[in-house]
Amino acid sequence: MAVPIPFSDPSWLMGLPSAHFNDSHRKWHAAIRPFIQKHLIERSIEWDKSETLPEHVFADFAAANMLIPALPAPLPVAWLKRLGVHELLGGLKVEEFDYLHSLIFADEMARAGVAGPSASLTTGMAFGVPPILKFGSRQLQERFLPDLLLARKRSCIAITESDAGSDVAGITTTAVKSSDGKHYIVNGTKKWITNGIWADYSSMAVRTGPPGSGAAGLSMLVVPLKGYPGVTMRRLKVGGQVSAGTTFIELDEVRVPVKNLIGEEGMGMRYVMTNFNHERLSIAVGVTRQARVALSAAFEYVMKREAFGRPLMDQPVVRHRLAKAGALLESQWAWVEQFAFQMTRMAKDDADRELGGLTGLLKAQAGIVLRECADTAVILFGGNGYTRSGQGELVEMIYREVPGARIPGGSEDVLLDLAVRQLVKLFQAKTKALDQSPRI
């Protein structure tokens, strides 16, 4: 067995003790790594360069119920058992799946180093299905969840517009009830929608309130996409994650049944922001793994690359670069692990309240760490790191994906500000509650 390259795996996978992971987590990891390696990682770079995964890849993951782990923990146990899914790969019972199992899944799915292949498989299940699970009526769930949970149909989350990204309250896509009250007539556009081009349905944020109603005028609908009258979709060419199916969606007089409303009218902003917590944590896990792939590749390269008659690793400046990036990487991973562990110990409402702002900070920091690790790797690879082939092609691909880590799911600067504002708000609420508590 080969000795692992430093920084190539989290410490708990490098033989060191862990306070977080138990036998169930280790068994889960041992079961899914070979599956993901065989069905995704081995050809991820090839598929990302061709910009689309073959259709059979999604089918292979669906057949093995290997898209279900992209859902937030705990899983919808009652629904899954009703659909005949009692266990996941390796015999993990669906009721035993926790956020550390979710962390392991997200980390393994990102192990190729490029985000597109994994995103093309999991984004719909991870972010499109949860609003229906959490807030949809029973009839809405009955109509959509069987096909979505078993991946017979594909979904996406459709929030962002050309002029409304991190500013969710600025959404202008309208949904106005028809004269007979049976349909919403949806008009507008959605942009940078991951997986949209392949999706049968979207969980879409729309404006049901009047212009100027801001966050209070937002709602969420399940909007049919692929082949639906009035819906036009086209792929967008983006700098990274090129196989993830980034899509521009035009909606022209699209008639959506009123019964496709998710939850209540006017509650869309709350639903979107709650959904962001799982999205941002998932992004943080995957991005941290990308940073790990870049840095460990650089570490391996400078061990064998010679310059001025000796290996690059003999140069103090090289070791200094690796040390700085490595400290950031392992600190970030420790925070990610801490988050996942806390999620296993907290009720959903408590976690949303206590960790919501910090989740944004965690996601923003992941992008900052990836930037440092990718930059370090490119510099140490030299010309090879700037070339789209050969020894440094993966490092070059990861470097192009840095903006895709810092912008989607909430832009970095917005999340840094949001995190502090949320912490202030939480502090003030707790202080007020304490001041109003009866004195003894």
C-alpha cells in the first residue's frame, strides 16, 4: 500500500484518531469510495472536458440510491421506506444517516478536484427537492416526491436572475393568478441555473406580490421545465464547472397549476434562506476537498520536480508556501467537521437559528482557502500549472473553478457581511430575551 501524500485526505482518513467519526461513518466511507471512484472519479476530468456526463452516469447513481445522500440529514425516512428504500450502500439504514455521513458523501463526490461532474449529478436532489420536502403540502409531495426521490425525474433550484443573485429580494420573475384562479402565469428569466437544461422540474422563486413588495412578495413554485409550453432553456458557457449544465431559462406565459405552490404565498424568502444553509454547507465541503486536491498535487509535484540541481521541496520558499496553504486547509476542514458534528446534535430549527449566519461564513471561507491553495499549486507547478494538458492540467482546471466557489450560493462579500449581521441579530435577540426574563 502506498504512503498517502500529505494533505491528500482529512486526518481521520490518514490514520489519526477522530472525536467525530464512529464505526458507522467508517463503514459508510469504505462502501461509497469504491463506488464513486468507479462510476465518477475515474473519468471525471474526461467528462468535464467534454462538458457533459453521459446519461448512464446519472442512471447508475440513481439505481444504487446514491443520489439520496445529497439530501440534508436527517433523511425523509417515512418517504424513503414507503418507496422501498430502507438502506443505503454498505447497509446503512436510512434512519441512521446523519450529517457526518452527508459530509463524507459530499467530500468523496468532490475528490476528482473538479466540481462540475458531481454538481451535474447531485444539485437537483441536494437543493431542488428539499423545499418540497420541508414546506410542500401533502398533495404536492404525493405528486412529485416519488419520482424525484427515486431519481426517475430530475429537478433543480431556480433562484438567481440576471439582476438578482445574492439579492434574492430583488427577484422580478412574476407569477400572477389566471382569471379563473387555477393557474399562475409565470413570466421572466432565471440565469446560472445548475442542472436546469436536464431538469424536469424546478423549485423556483417567483414574485407573487406586487412590484416593490420586496421579500414579502416572494413565493416558491414547482415549475415544469423540460419540454413544457412557454419554457425555453439554453446552456451557458462558464469558466469552470463546465459539465454542471449551467442554464439560462426563459419563461413566457408559463401556466403553472396553483396546486404547485410550495407552502404559502409570501413565504418564499424564508424558504429560500432556509434552503441556503444546506447548500452552503455542501458547497463548503466540496470546495474544501478541491483545495485539498490542488495542494496535495502540488506537494507531490515539488517532491519530484528538480530545479537548480535539487528537488523544489529543498527550497525554503516552496516549503513556506505549502505550510501557509496547508494551515488554512486543515483549519478549514476542522471547522467543516465541527459544523457537521454540531448538525448531528442539534434540532433543525435550532441549527437554522444558531448556525445560519456561520454557515455563510464557512462557505465564504472555503472559497478563500481554495483560492490560496489553487494559487499555491499553480505557482509551484509553474508553466505546467498554466497549461490545459499534461502534468498540471488538473491544477489549471481547479484554478479556473475558484470564482465558481466564491460566487454561487451567495457571493463571498455578501456572505461575510451576512454572517456578522446574523450574529449581531442573534446576540441582540438573546440579550433582549434575557432582559425580559423574570428576576428571582
